[in-house]
Amino acid sequence: MSDIPQDLHELEYSRHILEEILGWPAKSNLEMMGDCLRSIGKSRRLTPVQSYKYMARAIRLAKEQSIPIDRFFFLEGKYTDIRPEKPNGFRLYERIDRSAIEAEQATPEWQELSALARAKLREISESKRMPA
């Protein structure tokens, strides 16, 4: 990111973020992104280039943390809340390892406990039924 031109207008930085980083159409989103860059610049006293770098970093970190990036991410200013994850930090979502689940469910212990749980649930549901 060190080769960023220093003399562009905010809307040109906005267009690059939208088209190159997000893959969004610039036409309907350009003013929104420009407003976000301008807001970052004013609130943090950043140059347009620094605002661009701030936004690009926030988008990258949000993607890495599986945070949804949509219009509301920008309209509600959620990009200002993005922080690098700390090692062993709390994550709201972890990818499910389907092969590990299948391996665990294939064990005799799991199958036995599953059968016991199903039998107990069946017993409970039958005892709760009202006679007709």
C-alpha cells in the first residue's frame, strides 16, 4: 500500500475501495464511501491517503474476522469499531470442522450416548401426550 498516489480526490480513493477492494459498483455507493472517508479524516485528523489506508485496513480486518461488510457496515460507522483480533481472543463464530464431527459421531461411545438420549426424549414425549 505504499505506492498510493498522494494527490487524489476523496472520491477517487472511494472508487478504488469500492471497485478494487470490495468489488462493488461505484455508481450508487461512491458518495457513501466518500462521506465515510471524509468522516474518518475529520474525526481522526487524517489526510485523504491516511483515511483510505484506515478504511482499507478496517475492511481487511473485518473480512478476516468474518464480519459482514454491507451498506450498513458503512452507514452505521461499524468500520470504526474494527480492531485486530488478539490471539486466543473471543470469537463469535468458529468454522465448523465437519470431518471432526463425523469422526466423533462414528465412535461407539457417541452412538451409545446418542441412542440413550433419543430413548429418554422419546420416553419424555410419550409421557407428556394427553390421552385422546
